[in-house]
Amino acid sequence: MPVTASLSSYFVGPMGALIMSFISMSIVFLVIIGLMLVMTVTGKVAAMLDKKAPEGK
């Protein structure tokens, strides 16, 4: 195999399809986990800000 082999040569055949599907599903779940963390942090920050707001207004 030459040193300047194309990256696409690693994703050939059924094994390449399995590798690509694993990579894509990993990316999808990482994005979902990231969004879940953003929602959780946003909720906690909003709760802290509501607790600090004066109630007399």
C-alpha cells in the first residue's frame, strides 16, 4: 500500500460500511448528549436566576 493512499480505501466493502455506520451513529449520539447537557445547564441557570430575583416586584 503506498504512503499516499486515499482515506476512502479504508472504507471499502461490508467492513467499511460497518465502520462508517459506527462513526456516524457515534457522532449522532454525541450531539444528542451535548444538547441534553446544554438543556440541563440552561435549566439550572434559569432556576438560580429565579431564586436570586426579588419577589416584591
